Amino acid sequence: MSVGSSTLAVMPRVARLHRPGERHHITNRTSRKNPAFLDDADRKFFLWLLSEFFDRFKVEVEAFAFMTNHYHLLVEGDLDQLARAMHRLGFLYTQYFNNRHGLSGPLFSSRFYSSPVNDPTYHANVLRYIHRNPLAIDPNMALARYEWSSYGVYTGVRFEHWLVTEPGLDLFDGSVSALVDFVEDPKKDVWIPELADVHDVVAAVAHVPIDDVMVRGSRTNSTGALLLFCLLASELLNASSMEIGKYANIPSSTVRGILARARETRVSSRSFALQMDQAAEKLGPIPDLPTWWADSWEL
């Protein structure tokens, strides 16, 4: 399926190197909004770790963007191998960062957030979202010149032999110009999910009446739906406990307890983790950042 077309010349593409696996949009941010990278040496080391994903784990990196206190990746591969790759990335980079800067303790949040990317339109929007992220640093920057994103590779400004661009460019019939038009046009219609949208989607994937999503009690599936709603609101929308509590009409202290339980449930319950993925895919990535989102993710 193509989301763009052009009669312009096709850029040489880095083809995938293995049989397709599962594609995921992955992001993680630091604890307490501290910087993830203090200088270019930090970014280069993180980039080098990414470059080893395929050789070590047969996980292909299709897009990336490094921000002040978080990063975004688009990757494809076996889920078990992807988990191992992400564990190595977090462990080695944190070890390097702490040793180099005289720090200690965890750098990133305890678990990265991932969303499956199965639909071509969603795939294209993820590419757009990742590659537009640096505009939160400087709204006037030339995106292709931002060294710490893969967009310059897609547009031919530089080359990274390990970055696989073929699947992304195939969405645009191999045309770099069509990709650039899609990514850089600020007038593209975008949808920013709100708490009400999360509410609707949770009701659908948890198979409960919409009025039961916020119910705390013993009704069938209702408690799990509330856990799902709070976790999605926190991790996908970055909503605070106060914002979630105000919407759900429950105390923010109760929301914090629900979030702790939801994170435990995601690890222990495969069905809950599946519902989380299904809901995240329905909501999709957030293509452009509202002010409250940018403020919470950028220092």
C-alpha cells in the first residue's frame, strides 16, 4: 500500500536483511525529566549501540530520534530478540552514562513503551511523528540537518549502513520527495488523542460498557478496564495522576496506586498486555505535540 506517489527519481534504499518480524514504535524517557544525553559523545555512543542491533539480535532499526530526555525508535524483529536488544541498550548506555558523568542509579524509566505498527497508514504516521520530533527543540530547524535523527539518512544528507530505509520508502513508492512532502508539511491533518478517546478505545478492547470503564469494583472486566485506562493515559498521553483523577472522578493518590498495579499486571498478564497493545494501536502515535506534552518531555 502506498501513501504517496511521485514520478521523481528513486533514492537507493537499504533493503531489509531478514524475513520480516514485528514492527514496533518504541520510546523511553529518563526518570525525573533529567537529560538523557549531555553532549554529542553520549549521543554517538547511544547511536553505536543501535548500530549493533542487527548483528547481535537480528533486529532492524528503521527510524530514530534522540531528544533531550527521551528517544524514539522504529524497529522490526522477533519480539524476544527485541526485548533482549532493548535490555542491552538500556543497561549498557546507563552504565556508560553514569561512569562518564560520575552518576549512579537508573537513568531511564523502568520500562520502555512500545506500540505495534501493523497498518501502512499508521506506519507512515509513525515515521512522520519520529522525524518531526526535533521541532520541539527548535521549531525552525531544517529537519534533514538534525544529526540525531534518521531523517537525514532518508533524505540522502548522510548514510548509516545499518539503518533499513526500504520499508519506509516503500510507503511512498520509493520517492524521497513524497516522503519529504508528507513529513514536512505542517498542514497535514493530525489527530491528538484525548482522555475521552482513551476512554472510548478501552471500552472497545476490554469489551465493557463505556460507563463501566471507570468503575472500581467487582463488575466483570471493569477493574481491568480502569487499570488499562490509567496506564494508557499515563504512558501514551503522559497525563498526570491529577489529570487522570479529575477525568475519572477519583483521587490522584488512588490513581497512583492504580498505575502501580497496572504496571504489575502488564508484566504478569499476557491478556492485559495484549489489550494494552491493541488500544495503543487504535489510538496511534501522537503526530504533533501539544504544549503540555512537549513541556513534560523536554527540558
